Amino acid sequence: MRAGIGGIGVALAVALAGAAIADEPGGRFDRLELRSIGPANGGRVSRAAGVPGNPLVWWAATSQGGVWKSEDGGFVWRPVFDDQPVASIGSLAVAPSDPNVVYVGSGEANIRGNVIRGQGIFRTTDGGATWSHVWKHPGQIGTMIVHPRDAGIAFAAVLGDPFAPGPDRGVYRTLDGGETWERVLYRDEETGASDVAFDPANPRILFAGLWQARRRPWELVSGGPGSGLYRSADGGSSWRQLTGHGLPEGIWGKVGVAVAPSDGRRVYALIEAEEGGLFRSDDGGESWRRINAHKSIRQRAWYYTVLTVDPRDPDTVWIPQVPLLRSLDGGRTVHPVDGTHHADHHDLWIDPAEPRRMIVSHDGGVDISLDGGASWFAPELSIAQFYNVDADRGEPFRVGGTMQDQGTGSAPSNSLRGEGITLGDWKWAGGGEAGDFVFDAFQPGVAYAGEYGGILTVHDAASDNGRNVSAWPANPSGHGAAALGRRFQWTAPIAVSPHDPAELYHGAEVLLRSTDRGRSWSAISPDLTRNDRAKQQWSGGPITGDNTGVEVYDTIFSIAVSPHEARTIWVGTDDGLVHRTADGGGAWTDVTPAGMPEWGTVDAIELSPHAAGTAWVAVSAYRTGDPRPHLFRTTDGGASWMSRTAGIPEDEPLFAVHEDAERAGLLFAGSERGLWMSRDGGDSWRRFAANLPTARVVDLVVRGNSLVVATSGRGLWILDDLTPLRQWHDELESAPLHLFVPPPARRWNFGGSWSDAGAAPNPPRGAVLHYWLGEAVEGELALEIRDAGGRLVRRLSSVAAPPPPSRNPRPLDAGPRRSAGRA
């Protein structure tokens, strides 16, 4: 048996689990495991594809949950990219000539406000069993295509860094299976590529769209002089920009382009412009006409602007949009296609060998059709993008949080049923897709949940009813922040006082307080932000506006009420400030750390449950072009600060920090690529890899003996037993054997149900024992459990027991026979 820490569950089942605390394999905690609890309700998928002529294999490129694959026709999916250094996937292309070869472009190119930077291009030659990182540059890649007859030739439409200018933009080509890449189309450091497409019948002909775009915390810019449509006639070696001849004048934004596989003369281009829309060429791109200018195909262009042409009919073109749109007359008219289980569609792949077989990706996952879109089915995918998490004080405790485009959900950490935690165990809990989520610590079953625009609800699980208790009921959509009466961020924070059950806090540009559970509100602070009016203007230009609440800036982003002093409250803002009051809001002191990155977002404030003056502040600045982790610690109430990120890579931003309530100095932190742990108050950090896939960890909470981890892209995870982490001390490193003191166990009565849809595992039943082995053991390792009188209760062994003897060891004679059993 291997050295390290092991765990055994003692009851109806025996389990061994493991995890690593160090970057290298074989860390001292490498046999601990976290438990994924879902929900398997889907999440945003950037691209999806199948294998021509093979009805069993499907692929999905998820926006923040890695690459997934199905090999049974789309019913069961599994992640195949978990050990790679990035979870955000923007594109995926299966080689038509060899379906074992798949190219993956990382970095979702639908550049939402919380988009994760990609890390380049990956390739598999064995159907996803192993991957090679073949192009290593940060940024977003929205489209990849592979030559129809040569798997070694591929193109990538590289948008590049969405938050800063840079040279790694444009269209890239490989001629040797990804070993080398050449940039073959480039405009400038502000302009990347939005699309690239072959003429499948003549792959020397290509079209590409360039897109000038930028994300900042306070705005989206889509469009500029760099955007345009290009054509190559020599396999991508040279390009010619297409202008005039029916194409729109003026500034362009995002461009999508597709060639009809059945007729290379038919080319469609979806262009964001003042006089934009769907353009069609019937002569291979020499001349164009706007065939459709309807707003339904142009809305929110930065988030969509893709199209797919039927492999056999050049007049049938699909346009994924808020609804899934289809034209049967060459683009002149479009109609919605019903039946997919979610809106906000991003991609459609059609099998060229059987065009009735197709897969569409959207904000809720994927839908598959086998009859040309007449009907659809949606598989279960555990790729939810949580913004936050909380856990109540029940036993078993419940967890909950808000999920991008999925709403607010709550579920038990243990369903007490043999099926595990199913989709049916997840319940709506008020609020919406954004905002914050907090359980009421004093009223079981009651939760406060937010939504963008400052909406705040209170929900009672017992009656499954709730009410709106918003402090400022107004709709901010379509307006710049400067025009709003109150500035609430997309995920405006909520806090419940640990001292007074009726006291709530909600963050705008001021801190709002209610002393009657949300029935009335008052501001207890002045504007605590930098209030830069230049960063509060109308967003989305120069062509298409986009003001949904994400762009509202100069707001309070985090709130923490002291567990020691009821009148001490800390707040952090999305523009890089930290304030503290010691008198319930009467006076506020700016305690911003000196090393705070300019315009950094204060994602989390953690006040130590052990020492009143100690706090940690996690700050991200990647949205202003700074990908470094920022974590500050104070031990004197904010009078002085120290940076504490030793051990964390320089390109891995932090979003969450949490101190264990039982062991002082035991910290957990959530980063762009996973979970970190410190046992010395943040002086040094080690990656807590365990079995957690590469994922952005956005929030953390410790409840009892468990750590709950919220990811953006892989749902919720729970480390069920913190015992070895809490009891570990360095002297054990040299001990040959150590048994950790187990926590109290509870014997639950388990029931059952009629469904296991989306089932995730419950925690191990019975007592869980953790032990340390200093060296590997050859042969049997046995653990005996004895009562107070020394009598053997249970013996557990690392050697599997032989199976019980058969009740009928003799071979049966040939011929018919009858077997009867009890009902």
C-alpha cells in the first residue's frame, strides 16, 4: 500500500480515497478526495461537434468546464480534459479524415465579463485519451477548422487577450499536425479573428472574419477599423480584404462566415455594422447583397454571430441566436426552431453524412436531434457555473448558490437516499442567475438570493414561496451606470449579521442595511467607491449597445461582518478600495492595502474567526490585463498589510479565501485553476489538487467538518472530512504510522425514490477513519476496530477477501430447467 494519508469508511461500505496537496504527484494528502454533487443541469457550451457518419460519438467544448465526450449517442458524457492547465474552451474541431485527431482552441471567445483567458491550442491523436499542448499563448480562440482530407492541416481564429492589446491575434495555420504554427492573417494588436471557414469542396479557398474587440470591467467594445472580411485562394498563404461590392460601409464589429458545402459559390457572412445583417454571395465572394437585416439575427452580436449551412442544401442556413433560427430560402426569411431546452445558442454542427443528425450548443449545455431539428433531447452535464455558495446549519446541511443562466438552486449535501443527490433534489431558492446567495443562520430553510440590477428576494423552503425585498427596485438594462439611482453589480453581495437575525446588508455604491429582514432599507455609508464617471457610461459601442448589469462599475463587490464585533463591517469594491467601520456605519476608514492593483476587484474579504484584527483580502485584476494573484493579510484591523501569495503561479488570479473555523491559520483559496491550501496563515501555499479538475474556484465555505467548493464550470464539490488537515502537524512526516482521531459518526436511515436522474454521490456512510503511512507497505495492511473490552468489532484489510463460495458449485446439465424465487 502507498505511503501517505488514507481514508476508510466503516459501515455498509469500505472506501479508499486520495488527493494531493503539492504540485507534484505523491503529496502527503494524495489519497483524499472531493465529492462532486452537481447539479447535472448543464451550463454554457461554446462549440459542439460529432464524427461524420458515426452516430455514437459527440464532443462538447464547454466555456468553463473543459472538454467532454460521449460515445453512446449522447446519453452519457464524461470529461476528457480535466488534467490540462485550462478549463475555458472556445472551439473544437474533429479531423474529417481521422476522427481520432481533435484540435481544441482554449479560451471562450464569447467574451462575457467573467471570461477565463485561454492557454493556446491542444491536440489529441487518440480520441481524447491524451493531449498535447501544441501552441502556448494566452487568449481566446473562437473557431478551429481542419482540412477535410489532411488531419495535419488546421487553422485557428485567434481573438487573443480580451482584456489587453497584444500581438498574438489573427488567423494561424499549421501544416504539420500542430508541431508548428504560422500567423497567416494579422491586422494589429487590437484586432483578432472571430471566424475562419473552408470551402469544403476546395480547401484552398478560405474566408476569415477579423474582429476588433475589448473587454474591461466597466465596458464592452465591439467594433473598430480593424474588423473586416477576408478571402484566401492559396490555402491561407495570402489574403485579400473584401470591401464594397455590396458589403456594408463604415465601422464593422464581429464577423461570422460560412461556405455552403454543396456549392462553393454560395457564401454567407453575418456582419455587425450599422447597416449589417446577413450577406450572401453567389459567386464565391466577389459580390454580395444584404439578404436579411432583421434585428433577430443581429442582437447582442458579440455573443453570437455564427452560422451553419446545411451540407446538402445551400439555401438552408442556421443562425444560432437567443432562439435557434433557420432559413429555408437562402437567408431571405428566418424562423425559430423550437424544442431545444435552453436559449442563447452558440453553435450548430450538422453531420455531412446524415444531415438530419445535429447538435446545438447553448447556455444550458447541448441538445441533440436525429430528425433535422423536429425534436431534441438534452443530456445531463455537470458544468454549472456558480457565482457563489453558502451552506446552512442543518444536519445534513444544505448548500446553495446562483448559477449563470440556470437560476438559484439549493440541494442537500446528503440526500439520505440510495440513489444519491439527484437533479430532483435541487430546488429553486429565489433570486435569479446572478446576485449573491446567503442562508439565514437563524431561520432554517430561509435564504436570501439576488439577481442582477439589485434584485433581492427571501425564500422559505417550507412553503416554497418567497417575496421581493429589493432595496432599490429598478431595471438597469440599457442604461449606463451613471444614469442609475443606485449602482448594483451583476453579483451584488449580500451579508446576514451573525449577531442579529433580522439584520441584512446589500452592496451598491453605498452599503445598504435592513434591520427587519428586508422590509425596509437605509444607506449606512457614503459612496465607498472611486466613483469615476468616465467608467459609468453606456457600453457596447460603437455599433451595438450592451448594458445588462455586468458593466455597472464603481460598486461594492464584497461585504464581511465581524464575527467578534457586531458593529465592525468591512467592504471591498470592484474598483480597488477596502473600507472598514467600527461603529455600524457611523464612520468609515479607508484601509486599502498599499499594494492594491489599480482598478482591482476585491472579490473576497475573510475575517478571521480566531482573531478580531486579522483579515485576508483576495483581489483579481485580470480584467485590466494583470493576471497575477493578489492576496493581502492584516493583523491590525487594516492599519498595515502584507502580500501573501508565495507558491501561487504569477498567472493564476485568486477569487476566494476562507479560514477554517476550527484550526487557526488553516486557509483555503480559490484560483483560476483550482484550490490552494495554507497551514501557516497564508505565508506559504500549496496546490490542493486532489481529484478536483482544473476549474475556476469562486467561493468557499466550511460547514462543520466539511469544505464546500464552488466552481464556475464544474458545479459544487465537497471535501467531506477535514480531520487530517486539521490534525496534521509536521512531526507526523517522520512517523511510520498515525491514526487520526475520527469525528463523531451518525447512523442515518436511508430511503429511496423512483429516479436517479443526474445522480451525484452522497458522502460515505458510517464512520470515516483517516491514517498516515510514512512508507509504502508490502503485503497486507490491516486495521482492527475493538470495543472498550478489547473484543473485535470489525477487521479491515488492504487485501480483498475471496468471494463467497457458490451455492451451486456443480456445473448444470444441459437442457431446460425451472427456477423459482420469492417475490
